[in-house]
Amino acid sequence: MASTSVKEVRRIREAVATHFGATRQSVPESPVAFASECLGFTLDDWQTEVLEEENPRKILLAGRQVGKSTLAGILACHKALSSPGSTVLLTAPSERQAKLLMRKVSQFYRMAGYPLAANSERKTGLELSNGSIVEAVPAVERTTRGYSVDLLICDEAAAVPDADYFAILPALIATRGEQLLLSTARGKRGFYFETYTSASEKNSAGWYEKTIRSDQVPDRIHAEDLEAFRKSMPAEFFEQEFLCRFLDTEGSLFSYEDIHAALEAGENIEAIKDDDIW
């Protein structure tokens, strides 16, 4: 869709919102203020930092149960309420995961006291009287094409295949839309790992990066409970799920660090043929 068409759609949505008397007076400009004043939340310091960050491209690496879905829900709900005519797209590896995130958005919309009327409220979407829409879809190419998006939130992004993620990106070009990629750690592969590594090590990819481990949120996760999980799980999986450690891809003959070091040194790496093994 051309940028002029996007502007026209937004203009029409805002006109409809004005016609039906939609107002944003009760919605604070800041998502942090929205969380505290409208939802009654006391945010963790790291959540406040991420919500206040102005970089439109954010990547979050998080341990389990640190509050990342809550943060994503606040950002999505606030965007829809405070920016008339906006489109928020919630994606995840599966439809079930996308619906869980949508449930957060709907919950926060109700907790805020229904600041705007809803033209439609579904398990997978919300259409507001100010012309904004929130849609939750699995991150697969056939379901994400056709959107023009102002805010893209990709949950558990490390589990989304590269081809499906790259198919979503054109939806942001005309709107100059925002991105929030959030995930627990997985293998050392794929767009999420590469983007996170580039943002955290080189700081040259134009992304804001934040890492929050499960042992850094004592108000949410008690140290004794975390220790119990540590004792009941293989060490590498505990570190992946709770301490934000990327594991080498299962079945790899060489570690990511060894391959990266060889490439940095300018060494040629040839593919191993079956005859070389057998």
C-alpha cells in the first residue's frame, strides 16, 4: 500500500472517530502514566525504562515470568487508545500465543475503564471508536500480509522463522511503524539472535536493546523458588529459560563462537560432505 493510501485510511478513521464523539482526553500521553494512572500498576524499573525509550525499534531478551507480556500489553493498549487510526499487530509463533497477548490488551482496556467505545471486541482483535485496531495473528506469512502497521509486537520472536518475520516487515515501511521484539533465549541462529547480538555487542544496528533475567526481578520471583528450578532442570536449559543464555543449535558440530571467530579471522569454512564423514 502506498504511503498516500495509508494517510488516507488514517484520515478516514480519524474522521469517523470525530463523528462518533470519540475522545482521548482520559488517556495520558505517556504509556508509563497510562500504566500507573489508568491501570494502577507499579512498574518495575526496567519496564519503565523500556516504555519511556523513544527508539522505534526495541528488542527485549527476557527470562521467564519477568513481566514482558505485561509490558507488551501496556504498550499495545496505550498505542491504540492514544493514537487515533493506528493499527497494532500482535504476532507470535502460534495462534494460541498471539491470543494470550491479545487477552492482556483486552484486560488492560477494561481495567482502564473503557476510555473509548469498542466497535468490535474479539478474542483475536479490538476495534475502537477512534479508528484504531489491534489484531492478533500467528507470525506466518499468509496471515500477516495485507496489513499496514503502526506498531508491531512479536512475542517469543526467537521461535519465529526468518522468512515469516521478513514477510511482516513491509507492513511498517509506509507508516514508519514501531517494532517491539521480545523473547526468551533459544538457539544461536535466526533473525532474533542476530539482531540482539548486533544491538548488544556493536550497538550499530539502530535498535534499543534490553536484557532482563529472572533473577533480576525479586519482587516477582523469589530466590528460593528460582533455586528449586535450578536443581530440577539441566543447567543449560535453566540458564536459557531464566538467565537469558543462548544455547548452540542442537546438532551443531561447532559452537557459534568458534564459527564466528573463524569468520572474523578471515578463514574459509567449507561445507562438510557426506564422504568426509563416512
